[in-house]
Amino acid sequence: MEEFYKEIVPVSQEFFEQPTLELAKALLGCLLVKETNEGIAAGYIVESEAYIGPSDRAAHSYQNRRTARTEIMFQRSGLAYIYMMHTHCLFNVTSGGEEKPEAVLIRAVEPWYGVGLMKSRRGMEELTSLTNGPGKLTKSLGITKEDYGRPLTTPPLYIAKGFCPESISVGKRIGIDNAGEARDFPWRFWVTNNKYVSRHQKSEYVLLKQQGSDCT
């Protein structure tokens, strides 16, 4: 346990203050960590989607829709926005700042720590299928509705520094066919060719890492 903490450096609040599209890319390679009584589970974020509030038909906060569920989106950046879809719990990072209801959906992570615990929670052994989807990763990591609104800079649920992807692929978001023109926005990002990405890897273009760049 002590060795784990020696390696982990949570990101600062400033990290979450980036514009939403930049944050969605910057989150790739970061560690998503959840601590529970069962133990610690963590994985590298390898896929994300940006949702940019009032003008984005695919966003829960389209036209500034403010409900009990979306209320956290109107608060500061860097909080956990968690909602249920069917029987799955989905994890998002709030962004955009106060009164600008934007968020980044985390679609997939690459297992890194607590893999045995993840397998037990999912009841499966196949590593590539543990966390390659937004509902799969929350179950594997132990993220629940009770984590709604948590700040993501401190335990038990937080984001920490990880690795810098060599390249980032950019494409259309998934599962929003009824969102009008927003369905074509290239606001889905993933670590190019990573085997834990949730769905197809049909990219509009690829961004290469800038030499000397700092991910966080």
C-alpha cells in the first residue's frame, strides 16, 4: 500500500480548469483511482468524450437544463458527475467552471492496479474486457452513485498523473444518433491503437504528442 502511494501524484485543481475539449485530451493517460474497504483499484484513462453544455444537443445540460441530476455540472470543474444509464453507472468529470455546465465522460481505462479486485467485481478473467466501456470501468473500480459530487483531487476517488500518449485519435462520439448536428462533432478522444478502447477506432484525425510537452 505504501509503495502505491509513493508512485501516485494527484493532479491539482488547476488541471481541471482547462477548456473542456483540452481537458478531454489531457485526461488521456491519467490514472483514475478509487479506494474502498475492499482495496484500491486504478487504471489509465484511454478514452473520453467531451460534452459542452447549453449548445450541445447530446449533453444533459443542453439549453441549460438544470435538474437534480445535472446540478453538479453547474458547479466548479473537477467534480464527479455520475449518473445511471439502464443498469450502468457512468462517470464524468465536470468542466467549464461554475454556471457553465460541461463535462467529460470517461469511456475506458487500462487496468493498472488492483486487477484481481477488478476481476472479482466483474466475475471474469479476460483483462481486455474488464474496463473497455463506461459501465464496465465503474463496476471494476467500484465507482457508485454515492461518489456523485466528489472532488477529484483527493481520496477516495481521484485522478492522478500517469503517462503521455504518443498520439491521440479524434472522432465522433458514440450512441448519440438522436442529437442532431451534435452527433457529428469530433469530440471523442482515445489513445491511438490502445486495446482497451471501448468501441471502434474510426478516427477523423490523429494528434501527435508535441516534443517536450507536459501532460499535466
